[in-house]
Amino acid sequence: MANMIMASSKTLIPSSSYSSPFLPQKPRLQLPQISLPKFPKTQLKSLTNSTSLKSMTAIIAASLAAAPPSLAEVIEKAALFDFDLTLPIMMAEFLFLMFALDKVYYTPLGNFMDQRDAAIKEKLGSVKDTSAEVKQLEEQAAAVMRAARAEISAALNKMKKETTMEVEQKLAEERKKLEAELQEALASLEKQKEETIKSLDSQIAALSDEIVKKVLPI
Amino acid sequence: MNVLSCSINTLKGLYDISGVEVGQHFYWKIGSFQVHGQVLITSWAVIAILLGSATIAVRNPQTVPTGGQNFFEYVLEFIRDVSKTQIGEEYGPWVPFIGTMFLFIFVSNWSGALLPWKIIQLPHGELAAPTNDINTTVALALLTSVAYFYAGLSKKGLAYFGKYIQPTPILLPINILEDFTKPLSLSFRLFGNILADELVVVVLVSLVPLVVPIPVMFLGLFTSGIQALIFATLAAAYIGESMEGHH
């Protein structure tokens, strides 16, 4: 393909040189090697018809005609599609890079990442297991708590009953005792009353005697 | 005459600044063979960058990744993802090939755009991205061809060649033609894109040296990354295609 490009540029140079015999040869001018073909040729033909643009044509023509023979050689070597020993060397370099990167990068880091993934998965799995265990333990604890509460409330009830019974018994006893004492006290009171009345009777007689003696001074 | 020499001088000045040197090579001779020195130099630099950064980042892997290791893990996961999507479950052995394909092309392309190669003057030709040279891209494309043939043959043996008459024997010529068009399209796509990208930037810089070329440069970076991804993805797709079972 490069040869095609070069071929077109070679035919171009002599064809354009006819219009510039009056121009002096310019010093060596480096031209863009790839932009040479096609473009000036068409423009040249359309422009040469009008005499007013002759100077413009002359510039283009000069720039093309001024190409020294050495430039042609350079162009000859300007090969875009130049296959040579670089190709197998690049292949070898690529293969070397592939094996070297595999040694220092893909395999070690890949293994490391896989191991880490496995470890994390394992840990996650074990965490899930303990969560079940924790649930079981929690249930057990709740059961134990329930049992303990029931026991405590039962004991409490029992104690309450016992104490109330005891208290009532004591109360009844006390009441009986008090009643007995009361009875006794009442009885003794009655007795004292009678005694007092008796003693009063005898005193009344003595008093009436005295009153009679005082009132009736005989 | 004044106008003439003036304009020619301007043209010459512009040309000197832009320095379009397409198809110019810095030839070295090895025996009776020629090699493109500038391509080899830049490819060595790319290989050194890749191996050096990978070695430093992966030297002492931590359980909780930071900085470089994090980045390289991300890249590896990306490569694995691309390989897995294209090849399927048996992608494992192909990760180095696909990964190196991607990384080498990517770093090559970006080195051409980002590294100031032009500081180093060569007697002939200029330093640029290694993928700027047809030899590199054809070498990579041919390796891809070899890789997918190897993948198919090692998986299915000679039954691999049965795919040429699938789905009907009438397609035999087209199926054979595909084996030639695959490396051709791979190599020319990459070569053309990178060369065109560098040319556009150079030409724009020669016209307007400031500000204006910057968007084009960013576009170039984007294109370079995309091209690397396309090359690696297509290589993986070809390998996967030759490995997949047809019934």
C-alpha cells in the first residue's frame, strides 16, 4: 500500500514541474511525506484555467518541484506497512510479558484473592451457624426463666397462704385469749360490784343511823 | 518573490513544529534483518512499567487492600470478568493471555499519548506508542489466531475442524475466510485507530498549539482505552467461540 502511495507521488512530481521554469530552485524543503498525493493535482488543474490565481499555482508547483532527489529516497523508505524482524520480536516480547506477568501478578494475586474469598465465605458460614446456636441458647434461657418465674410465683403463693393462715390462727387465738380475759375481767368487775354494793349496804345502815342520830337529837 | 519565500518559510516552520513523521523508522540491523528500533525501545519501556508496577503493588498482599494493591485487584477482577463473559466457565487458563493483551495494548496506547517521548531525539523516526507500528498489531493479532486455534484443538481435538462445515458445508469458504479476516481486522483496527489518533493530535497542535488540541487529546485517551478493551474482548470472544461445543 505504501508503494501505491509512493507511486502516485512520483508521477505527480514531473507532471507539475512544467509550470515553473521561471522559479529559482528553493533550498531544501522538508514536506509532509504523506500529504503529497492527490490534493494538489486536482486543484492544479482547476486553478490553471484562471490566470488571476497563477501565483498561487506557482507556489504549489514550486513546493512540489523543489523536492530534491534526496527527498524521493526518504519517501521511498517512508513505509507505513513495513514488515520485518520487529514482528517476531514483538511476539516474543508479548509472550515473555505474558509469562512474567503471570508469575508476578495474575497467579499470586489471583490465588491470594481466591483464598481471601474462601476465608470470608467460611467465616460468614460459621457466623450463620453460631446465630442458630445463639437462638437455641436464647430459647433455653427463656424457658429457664419461665420455669423459675413459675416456681417463684408458686412458692410465693404458698408462702402467702401459709402466712395468712398462721396470722389468722394467731389472730383467733389472741381473740379467744382476749375474750377470756374480758370475761374474767367482767366477772371480777361484777364481783367487785356486788362486794361494793354489799359493803355499801352495811355502810348505808351505819350512815342512816348516824343521820338519824344527828337529825333527831334525842 | 517575497510573499512566496515568506509563505514557504511559514509552511516549513509549521512542519518543523508538527513533525509528522509517519512511516519513518529508526532502523537497527540484526544480522541481515532490519528491526524498528523505536518500537522496541517503547515496548521495553511499556513492559518495564507493567512488570515494575505489578511487582511493587503485589509484592506483599494484605488482607485489606490499599492503594496499589487495591487498583491491581480491581484490574484483575475486570480482566477475569471480561474473560468469563466471553469464554465461559473454563476461562481460568486464559486470564494471562487476555489480561496481558489488554494491559499491554492499554499501556502502550496511553504511553504514546501521555509520556513525553519527543524529548528523546532519535536520528531517524520518532518514539511513539508501540501499537503505532503495524508489526506490533499484526504480531498481537497473529498470536490471537494461534491462541484460538490452540484453544479449539486442545479442547476438541481434530473435531474442532468440524466447525468449518457448520451449519452447512456451503459456508465452508466463508468459514475459512474468517480465519484470515479475524487477525486482519484486529490488527488494522488497532493500528489505524492509534495512528489516526496521534496524527490528529499532531496536526491540530501544528495548527493551534494551545488549548484547542486538549479535547482531542482526551478523546484520544478514551479511544485508546476502548481499543485495548475491544482487542482483548474480541480475542476472548474468538477463543470462547472456538471452545464452545456445537451440537
